[in-house]
Amino acid sequence: MNVVKCTLAAVALSLPLVTQVQASCEAGEVKVVMSLVTAVKGHPKGETASALAERVNTQMNGRMCMEVYGSSELYNDDDVFQAMLDGKVQMAAPSFSKFSAYTQKLQMFDLPFLFDDPVHALDFLASEGAQKLREEVRPAGFVGMGFWSNGMKQISSTRVLRKPSDAAGLTFRVQPSDVIEAQFNQMGASTKRLAFSKVYGALESGEVQGQQNTWSNIYTKDFHTVQNGVTESNHAYLGYLVVMPASFLDSLSRDMREEFVALFELTTHEYNRFSFETNQLRRQDIIDEEVLVIRLTDEEKQVWRDTFTPVYDQFSNVVGQDLIDAVRAAKSE
């Protein structure tokens, strides 16, 4: 990359994973700091944020500069909302379950087997119904910029899981989502809500015995190294709503705001298409490390689907049956 004033520097820690994208901002440049809980390199969200920062630092050089901090170096996704309102960071991309304090509708994404695959999810995220979801955070002082994609969730555990009942008696780390908790309750398991940065330590110590995540999250955070196997369930979709404080966006000149939004939308469009490939690469990395990956037969997967049916009965009115219907209608032929 050829940058005149904003020189990017990747700062690596003990693992060969980049955790920061820094920019040498000059006086007079508007600074955008983005806080992530995930890795910066090798992860769909981190790669998208890095690409956006590179574009901003190149094309808006002298007017705006952007830095990205990953792996919860600045804030976790619980604290980052207040940090944005306080002006400490200007951008974040929390997972959908983190927005429950502002709206229950985004818990729709936690419903098991609602999305068939990442393409189905992207089809819905491009729909009018999904775009309306971005407005749910506006009353709290945020602007929903758009959706970044990760992939489908898998379940890992200290026990081999071929059917949901195999998880009975275990405790799983979950995000702050009533829908996810209900899912594990249907499996006969207990749950514990923990920040993403606390998951590895909780798995290693035995505080929890399992978790659910995408291949990229599992690999870049080494969850697979303290589990006895990963069940390739593809049972739910994990994505992110990128948000910025409305006050920050309003403070920008019209031209600067429009240019930044255009770069954001271009980067989002390009990198969402590659999230599936990124996860498949991380899946192969896990297999290459000789971790047990349990592949379910069609009959076994149907048992999982049937087990989770009561979750829809419990939450369809909470998230909105109209949204569930819109997701199902968005599936490509």
C-alpha cells in the first residue's frame, strides 16, 4: 500500500495474528477508531475492517484517518456502546445478540436453522426488511451503517456431540441472548453468559465445557485446542451490525460523510462475499491440526432441527413473525 501521511503498521502479539491497524494521523485529520473483539487478520470482520481502514487512509489521506483495534484491546462489545457515546471510539461491529438492550428484533438471527446457509443470510440482509432493522438503534444515538457477515455457527464441546441430548448436563458459554439460552436448554444443557474475550480461559479452566461459534472465531481464538471436538452443525448464522454514533457522523461535513459512507458500502459489498471462503479456510486449518470434526448425516441434523422447534414457539412473537417470514421468503431459488 502506498500511503503518504497515514502509514499503516501491523502490531503482532505472541500469535501470528495481527491485532491492530494503526495510522499516523496528522493534525487536522478526522480520526476514526474502530474497536473489535475478534482478531484482525484471518477473521471476516477483522479483514473487512482492515480493508476499510486501508481505503480511508489512502483515499481520504489528509482529511480522515482510521485505526482498528482487535481482540478486545480497547473494549468488549458490552462496553463499546458507551465508549462510542463518550467519543472514545467512533465505530464498532457487535454481533446481533449484543443489541438486545436496544431492540429484541435482532435476536431473530439467533434462531436455530432459520438460515440455510450464508448465501441465504446475505440475501435477507440485502432485503428491505433487513435495512429497516438498521433503524432500530437510532433512538439510542447510533446509526446502523450496514451488516458485516461472518458465517454459520458450529458447536464445540469436551464431549462428542452427535445429537442434542449428548450435551445434557454440560455448561456452554453463550452470548447475551434469551434465544440462544433457550436453544441450549432444549439440549438439556446449562448456559453461562461470558464476554468473547473470556471464552478461551473459561474453556481451558473447565468453567464451561463448550461453546458455539463460526470456524473463524473458533480457530483465531484457539477454542478448538481446549475442546474434544467440533460438531459441524451449521445451525445458526453469525453476523454483525456496524454502528457509529449519530453525533459523530453529524459532525462531519456532507462531502466527507458521503465519501466515507461510499467507501464503507464498497468494502462491505466486496468482503461480505468472501466471508464464506474465510471460514472454510479456518475450518481446514482446524482439520489440519487433527481436531475431531463431527459431520452430521441428514437424519442426525433433522433430530437437531426437531429439538429446536419449541424455540420458535417461544420467541416468534418476541422477534416478530413477520421478520421470520421475510427471512424464509428471501431464500434464493
